Amino acid sequence: MSTETASRHFIRDIVDEHNRTGRFGGKVITRFPPEPNGFLHIGHAKSICLNFGLAADYGGVCHLRMDDTNPTKEEQKYIDAIHTDVKWLGFDWGPHEYYASDYFEQLYEWAITLIEKGLAYVDDQNAEQIRQTRGTLTRPGTESPYRNRSVEENLGLFQRMRAGEFGNGEKVLRAKIDMASPNVNLRDPVMYRILHAPHPHTGDKWCIYPMYDYAHGQSDSIEGITHSICTLEFEDHRPLYDWFCDALEIHHPQQIEFARLNLTYTVMSKRKLLTLVKDNHVADWSDPRMPTISGMRRRGYTPAALRNFCARIGMTKFNSTTEFALLEHCVREDLNKVASRRMAVLDPLRVVITNYPEDQTETMSAVNNPEDESAGRREVPFSKVVYIERDDFMEDPPRKFFRLAPGKEVRLRYAYWITCTDVIKDDAGNIVELHATYDPATRGGESPPPDSAGNVRKVKGTIHWVSAEHALDAEVRLYDHLFTKENPDEVEEGQDFTAHLNPDSLKIVTGAKLEPSLADFEPGDPIQFERIGYFTPDIDSTKDTPIFNRSITLKDTWAKMQKKQ
Ligand code: ATP
Ligand code: MG
């Protein structure tokens, strides 16, 4: 599938240049390298679309690699979720699923090679000492007193680190580069640390684990990756990436950095998302308010909408924040094309059609999707009592209110024209029911024939309805942004990002009345409740208690903004 469509960008220019010069023999092998310490989010989707899309467009392959070098934070459930989410987005890694942990033996061998070349040493300083002697941007670091150990001593100590002879943090292996380098990443970075913790994939086999900078580039090299694409904050790590490949004289991929996705009203870091889950601000990683791929799926966003969004935001070298409204625009654009139209009343008001025969049911023919003729039509049951939306009636309407009011006529979509005759109230004065009459000559919502004088009767308003007798009772969940501030990280002193959580991010509507055919839909099926918004059944929805999630409202703020500009 060519998804990384349309837009040219600087990464393609780099790949084209490599193909022209033959640097990688015309091959394009990319990888998507998640750390399985959380669920994937929409930012990861940008990286997935880029890496898999580039491979597809250049006839290459894209690997899925679990970057599993930190056993204390990684779990199998995250690996499972990563599989599901990447597939759902529409991508296929084929046989190319890899784990950095599968390379631990090779990485260890290469560490030995570096020690033998005099390019790595065992340091007895603890993490705090190493931090304090690293220097600053303006001041060089100071060399460790252990920096000039002999190759033999280093080999012996490193082997004993592996054998488990030392406690956590007692020793590390460092690359011997340059403590005075203007690039802090080159000041003898740590390659291995001691961590007595079992690993989800390698079990108890290891008690030393490679650091990201060492493991990542060498994993790329082992897999023959040509273009190792990562986010901008790794730009200053590239010299180190290159140093390891050069020092080891192994296949040398090209690291390329691009700007990560940031979205308004959204936090994206997995650490913060984990906090939201752990502190029960949301139900779980797949809560429909989460910016996770699984949350968006549960909410009813489509893979095509997310891919299209990723294509539209493009690739740049500078950080910026994308409007959430653009994502919503892409979701609406796709849902408008594919969603089945149905009628649903969220705030029901009973209407009794007094001149309609008791016990009669008719079926009305309704269009399934005006944007897609092949979706066909369906039959909707109609009977003497129907529900309409409470705010489609006003007892004392302003002049331009074209819906239902006492003595006024309105079209029930696909059914009949009705005229309100009576307003029934309870003792407290609340409207509990309307009485109306219908005109049999308007069946299907059609205009009646002209009267004897040739006058044509018109109605201005058309409203949706559901037959009371046939209605499906459901719960409907309405979602809003999880945060009230465009930038949730902008907080007062002493607060954290949870300070701006939106207390109204979820509203639960019980007692909604739905067209009966809505019982036939599955979670993920795109539906438009006419005049209300886009919805899909929730994964917890059952035949007995149907639950629908609002994916998005109909109003497109982003399209409006673009028009004004
Ligand atoms: P987070 O900061 O959310 O924890 P991460 O970079 O630690 O993200 P990884 O699992 O390591 O998470 O990310 C896997 C890949 O996805 C990396 O190549 C990373 O560059 C990319 N990625 C992560 N977040 C974004 C983002 N917001 N936009 C684009 N790409 C991203
Ligand atoms: Mg990372």
C-alpha cells in the first residue's frame, strides 16, 4: 500500500540521493522501533506511516523491531498491543519482526571488540559521579580515574559484570571517546549498566543491559537497515551513532531526524500517558479520550483517516504543534464517505400521532449513505408514537425556528409531515409529550399534491425520529478533549500536566432511542447519527446494553478556519 503519499519531503530527497550515488545499492530498508513500555500513540502513527510508507514506495521492506533494552518497564501486553495497532493502521512487517534483545550476544561480542581496540573501559564511578564529571555545554568533562585501565583488566571486569559478580550500579562499561568533546554525547557515554532484573524475552540470562545509544544503532546495523529515521532530539546523538559503526567497522546505516508530532489539547509522552492510566484519570490505555491508536480505534476513528492525517502534516526539521482540529477534519472527511446514516434520538420527547391508526406499523425506505450509492437503502419502522429530539420542539419559538412548534408543520425524515396540535405537561410544567396529526398524502416525506386552487404547501424543517415501539434503548458516550488547555504542559508552579484535565471530557447519555437496525453494528463500524455526529459501538457494547461512542461531531471547525483565512 502506498500511503506515505503525495508530499515530497527532505527524507525522500536523501533516499533519492543515496539511490543515485548507489550508497546502499538502491536498497531501502527502514524500521519502526517502539520500546514496548506503553501503547502506541498518534505520534507513533506518524513514524509508522513514514517508515512503512517509504519502504513500500521504494520497493523496500520495513522491519518491526521491539527496542526492548529496559526490562523493568517493558511488558508482553505492550508488545501485543503494538502488533494489533500497526496491523490495524494497515501495515505489514511480514517475517521481519525483531527484538533488540535477540542481539544481546552480538552486542556483547562487539563490546569486547571495542575493549580490545582500547575504545571501551569499565568505570567504577557511580551514576552520580559520572553525571557530575560530564561537564557542561561550556565546560569540558573530566576523565574518570579508571579510564586508563589495561585491555586485560577491562576484559576481566566486563566478563565478571556479565557473570553477575557486581551489584546494580557498581560498574558500567563506557566508550572511550573524548571527555572534552563539544558534543556531550561523545564524552565517554555509558554502553552497559548492571541491572539484576529478568527480561520479558531473555529471562534471567542477562544482568547487564546495553544502553539505548549503543543498542539501537548496532541493531540497525545487524538488520542491514539503510535509513534509520528518528525524531529530532536524537540529532546530537548522530555523531555517536556514526562513531560506534565506524569503530566496529560494520554496516553503517544513515540516521535521519525529523520533527515529532505534537498536537494541541494532547500530551504524547508515554510516561504521561502511563500516569493518566495509573492514576485513573482515564479507564485504560484504550480509553477513547486517549491519543493512543487503540483509543482512537475504540472511539471510531478510521485507519484511513489517521494515515491521511499523517500524510497531510508532512515532514519537517523543526518542532511545531499541529491543531487537533486538523486530525478531526481528516476523521470527518473519511467518515463522511464511509459512514452508514441512521436515525438516533439522544434526548427523546414522545410524539403521539393522534390520527394514525393504533397498532399499525409501516416501513419507510431510507438512504444508507448519500455519498455512496452502492450502500443502498434500508427499511425503517414507523408507528403511532415516535420520539423526536427535545430541542427540535419549542413551545414559543423565535421567527426563524423551522422545526416543530404548536400549530406548526414539520417533515419527519423519510416518513410524514406532522403538525403539532397539543403540548402535554406534568404538574411541574415540564413538557412530557406532544400530540400531532399526520398527512397521509406526504408518505415518504414527499410534498403533498397542490390543493384545488393550485397552491403548493411547503415545510421548511426536516427532523429525525425513532418509532417508540421499535426503538433500541442505548447508552451514548460523548467525548471532548481530555485537556482544557491547548498546551497542557503550560502550568503554574507546583502543578503538573493533570492540572488542566477537562472534567467534562466524558458525558454519558442514558435512555437514548435508536433506530432498531443499529443493533446490527459491530465496534469500529462507522455510523452517522443524522444531524448529530459520527458514532460507533463501544467494545463493551452488548445486545442487552448497547453502548455507542461518539467519534466526532458534525461541525468542522478546521474547515471553517481555513475558509476564513
Ligand atoms: P515517548 O516520548 O512517547 O515515550 P518514545 O520515543 O520514547 O516516545 P518509542 O517507543 O521509543 O517511544 O518510539 C518508537 C518510534 O516512534 C521512535 O522511532 C520515535 O522516534 C517515534 N516517535 C515517538 N513519538 C513520536 C512522535 N510524537 N512523533 C513522531 N514520531 C514519534
Ligand atoms: Mg524512545
